[in-house]
Amino acid sequence: MGHQKLVSDLEEARRRLVEYSLPREFACMQSLGRAGSLIGKTLTLEVDYEGRISVILVQERFGF
């Protein structure tokens, strides 16, 4: 996960998704001749048991 995706709370994450990532993904899909993109599903993890999910943070920009 690129470090630019870290936000302080769930509200900011949703805003970033709708206002920043979605328009870029939409334009990318249209440039490929596709209909565009939409937000169909989101996943929020409230609790994780140790060792089941790992997140690796890198100091590079990956994706939007």
C-alpha cells in the first residue's frame, strides 16, 4: 500500500475514495474505451486477529 493512502479516519478515507481516486480510475477506464468506474463495494476491517492480514507500507506512490 502506498503511503499516500494513509488517512486519519474513516470519513477522510471515504472522501479520498470519492473525490480523488474514483475520478482518476473513471478517466483511466474511459481512456481504454470502457464505460468508466463506480464504487460498488467497500470493505472496512474493524478487528483483525494477529497474523491474518499484513499491510506493507512503502514510501512510493502505488495506484491513486
